[in-house]
Amino acid sequence: MSVIFVRTMGIDTPSYGWGGNLFGSFGSYRMASLTGVSNKDIFKTLMAVIVIVPIITLVSAIMIGYGFGTRVWYQSRGYGDGIISHLASAWYYNEQPAAGSLTEPLVVGFVIAGALSILHSRFVWFPFEPIGWILGWSYSSILFGYWLPFLIAWVIKFATLRIGGSKAYESTGLPLFGGIAGGCMLGILVGGIIGVFRFFVPF
């Protein structure tokens, strides 16, 4: 699991079904701060999910593979040789960087993220957060162009705080973009349900 989590597509790509660990985790803590839920409860929930979900996923993949045929299942989902044979093969793990080769990048990343965190917490005017730096340098950020919507969101937030202040930000900005995010999630939920139905009962 640690090898998969280290892979870029597994930590910063919310569009992938098996990815988005970084987005999901930080999003959970953000929702906890907005709803008054304990960070300890969020941590326990995340740990339970990390243990349970891989087991259910692999068991479900094997059951569906035997029930509908592995070739049909993989081709319909675009996994190629994905979930079972791909993750179980030796070359998948041998292609990952060894622990020793990660030392320098980890140290550099830790120092930069720590410096950004300190600067952001000590100076109100400092606009950059470490999470933005991490995502901005990621493979998927470059591939999918995440930097552009993040930049637009930052400009809108900056302008809202400058023009309308924190009151406009809380009364108008947060509900507006919260509604946009909620609508997007609703569309994904409906589309996901239709997709599951479409797989088992073709139109």
C-alpha cells in the first residue's frame, strides 16, 4: 500500500477512483473544522478506510472477474492488466525508487514545505501554503492543469477579501463555491449510479 500511495497518481489525482488520498484526507479535516468534528475521530475513520477499502476492492475485483470475465471487466473499465495482475507483478514494485534515492527529495521537500508553513502562519500577507506547493509540482497538476483553476480561485478569493472583506467572503463566496462543489459532487454521484447500472444492465 505504501508503494501505491507514494506513486504520484495515487496521492494527488482525485479524478482517479483509486487516487485522491491527499485531497480526500485534507478535505476530511477541512470538513471537520467546519462541522466541529474532532480531528481524532477523522484520523480513526481514515485509518479504518485505509484498512478496509483495499480488501473490499480486491475481493470485489476478483468476484467480478470470475462472474463476468476478466477480459470484459478490464476492457470496460480501462484497467488493462490493472488491479490484480498489475499490482501483483514484481516489476510494478521494482520500478519504484528505492528508499535511499528518496532521501534527498524528502529532505528538500520537508524543508520547503516547513518554510512555507512557517511563513504562512507568521505573516498574514504571505499568500502561499505548503499544500499548494506540493500539488503545484505534482505530475498530475501539470498533466491536468490544476494550477489554472487554483490560480483563478486564489485571484477570486483575494479580490473578494480586498473588496468585500471577510464578511463578503463568508456570506457570499463560501456559499457560492460550496454550492458549485456540491453540484459537481451530485453530478458525479448520479453519473456513477448510472454507470454502475449501465455496466450490469446495458441500455
